[in-house]
Amino acid sequence: MLSAYPVDEVEYLVVGAGVSGLSFANWMREAATAAGHRIPEVLVLEADGEPGGYCKTVKQDGFVWDYSGHFFHFKHPEIEAWLRARMPDQTILTVDKRAFIRFEGRDIDFPFQKNIHQLPRADFIDCLVDLHFRSRGDGVPGSFKAMLYERFGRSIAEKFLIPYNEKLYACDLDLLDADAMGRFFPHADVDDIIRNMRSSDNRSYNSTFTYPTGGAIEYIRALLRDLPADTVAYRERLERVDLSRQVAITSRREIRFRRLVSSAPLNRLAAACGLSFDAGRFSWNKVLVFNLGFDAKGSPTPHWMYFPDRALCFYRVGWYDNIMGADRMSLYVEVGADADATFDVEAMRVRVLDDLHRAGIVDEQRLVSWHSVVLDPAYVHVNRAAQAEQSRLTPTLNAAGVYPVGRYGGWTYCSIEDNMVETRALARAFAPLLR
Ligand SMILES: Cc1cc2nc3c(=O)[nH]c(=O)nc-3n(C[C@H](O)[C@H](O)[C@H](O)COP(=O)(O)OP(=O)(O)OC[C@H]3O[C@@H](n4cnc5c(N)ncnc54)[C@H](O)[C@@H]3O)c2cc1C
């Protein structure tokens, strides 16, 4: 649906009707109201024909699929309550995570590093001995790969953490900073690992997660609920920005803005703004996601599973049916690839199905429905080179009234809640300027 917004001047121009852009539009209204100021004009440009960004949901042949599994774990109860108040018709499931690693035919509890005692005896001994005798650096490890060796020893690193993450990130892990995954990486020290051998405690940031039965898009619907109907201009792409005039050139018109808040990937925004920067410092992966619906149930146990085996094309598989309590197997399958990769989707689908058979996930079940999507970028490579460019570009952009936000604007690894927290802080910082 096209929305022709009759302006060529707006106070707050937002790029992207994903979680970040739509949250900002809401928070700006709330912050203005709380401060007793007028509600400012906000226009959201969305290149796509529908809202959601990566929080879209596909409903097909009775299956409910996201753009790969999107599950939620809120740390800010007020944010979760705010969203839930705007989705009164949704059943929101609360689920205790069941996640495994497929290692040489066995299913090991996640995280691997805390469950080495479940490995075949020889692998367990390798992991334990290498953990004990690992060489520890003094100071912050130089890369993600170095961190894995220094913290967990050679065998834990090489049997799972390195092959799995190389399949996911599609790069040498020396390219990533030690802290590239932030709080999303399940750290464990030797005491945790040894203690876990007797009494299991595999808690992590998402041990319990929530999921609306209508899919991730329900959070987007909640974010659209209080916004005026013409807030989003669909199929309108930001193409260039004239920073000196504070004018955005879109696929349809020129729009003068006071502030531009953009959830587009930072490197693409910087290029659109005509800034000179070292494009080679930004790298990322793509993820090809297959959503696959079958005519019968498979294993009733896992919610998702990690696959370090390089002979299998996917790095992770998730079971929507086990989360939703459905009676037909409904999988998401994620294949990581280099940013330059092109996919022969049909050939890859055949390979994925073959590999699912080889892994024993699909047996007699018949595929009855499927969908695929490429996420590009999916996981940005968080490292010092990109951060240095980011620290140089952001002040220049801010000085011209342009604010990159979100997972890709901020070139980071984060959750949808993080996107909401970040844009709330930005809106609150702007509110006093509305007088
Ligand atoms: C594989 C994967 C799994 C994930 N799982 C989870 C999970 O389980 N839980 C969780 O909380 N988070 C998860 N995330 C993270 C979550 O998807 C993101 O944090 C969130 O969707 C980012 O929202 P955003 O609005 O910042 O960006 P996006 O969702 O990328 O939205 C940006 C929007 O901007 C539009 N746009 C871009 N450029 C332009 C332009 N030039 N002009 C106009 N419009 C433009 C795009 O079309 C898009 O709609 C996952 C991410 C990935 C990749």
C-alpha cells in the first residue's frame, strides 16, 4: 500500500519501518508528551512494501514463520509491558529453551563449553586436558579466535566454537573482536564447567523466552498501533542525503529534515551522505534462511540445534512446531555465507533437505510448504577497524542532524529490545529541543 505523505519538509525523518525506526517514532511522541511539549512531525521512509524489516512473519499453508527464528527475552519489564499492552489479541507463549549441539551423532546440551562431560570419552578428555593446560594471555585477547583458545583451550575451541562460528560468520574468526558477540556469548570459567558436570545449570540470557503465536510481526503491529496512519511512506527509498542543506533525496522526492534517524546499515548511510570512508573496514555475512513445513511431526524435543560439522551446509536449525505445540514439523534452517556470495536457492534447498536427511532430522516426513529469504547484512563483523570508522563517521553525521540507530545503523550485535532501548534514549534526548 502506497502512502503519499504530502510534505517535502519534516521535523524528524526516519529511515526504516523496522523495530528501530518504528520504536523511535513512538518514543518521540511519548517523550514529547511526557515533557509537556507538542508532538513533532515524524515521517518514516520504508524501501519495502511492508513494515517489519527483519521482524517480518510469513503465514503460509497453516505455518507461521519468521525471517529465521526470532525469540524474545526482555530485560526491561516496562518495555515488554508497553508492547504487550498493544497486542491484546495475542497469546504470548513463555518457553523454557531446549537447545542442543549435534556433535558426531550425539545431541549435547547447549552451551558446549559447559557440557563437555556429555561428549564421547576421548573428546571429553581432550577438552578437559586442553582446558586445564590452555595458555592464558595477559590482557584482552587480540581476536574472537584468540579469546576462544585462551579461555577454553584448543579442543573446546576446535571441536565446536570455531567451526560453528566460522559457518555462521563466514569469516576467519581472527577478523572479529574478542567481545564481538557481547552478552550474547555464553561465557563460562573453569569452575562453571567443572560444577556443571555434577549439577547442570545451563542458564543463559535466553533460558526462557517469549513468542507471540502470530510471530515476530506482532511486535511491529504493536509499534504501528498508536502511530497516525500516514506515518510510514512505503516503497520510498532514501537514496542520497545532502548534509549541508539537510535534505534527503528519496526515490520519489526531496525532503528537508531537521533530524534524520536512520536504521539503514551504517556503511550504506555514509555512502548515501557522500562521506569518504574506508568501505573495506566494514564486513558482514549473509544468511540464507529456509522455512520448511512438513506433513508430519519430527523430533518433539529441540527448540533449536547448532551444527559445527562443516559437511552440513547449515549452522543452525530451529523447530517452530516444538515452540508452538504444533503437530507438523516446521523448521527454520540457517545457512551462513560471505557478503559477496550469490545463492542458487533451488540447488541450496535440495542440499538443505539432503543434509536434514543425513542428520536424521527429516525421515519419512514430506515437505509440503517452503519459503526462503536472504538476510543481507545478517551478522556484521564487529571489530576495531569498523569501530574506528564508526567513531569517525558518527560525529560528522550527528553534526548535520543525522543519527544512525539500530542493529545495522549501529553496526553491532543486539536484540530488538536493545533497539527499543537505544531509540528511547535518543527520543528522550531530543524532547527538550521541541519547545
Ligand atoms: C538471523 C537473525 C536472528 C535474530 N534473532 C533475534 C531474536 O531471536 N531475538 C531478537 O530480539 N533479535 C533477533 N535478531 C535481531 C533483530 O532482527 C534486529 O535487532 C532487529 O530486527 C533490527 O531492527 P532494525 O529496525 O534496526 O533493522 P531492520 O530490521 O534491518 O530494519 C531496517 C529497515 O530499514 C529499511 N531500509 C534500509 N535502507 C533503507 C533506505 N535506504 N530507504 C528506506 N528504507 C530503508 C529496510 O527495508 C528495513 O525495513 C536476529 C537477527 C538475525 C539476523
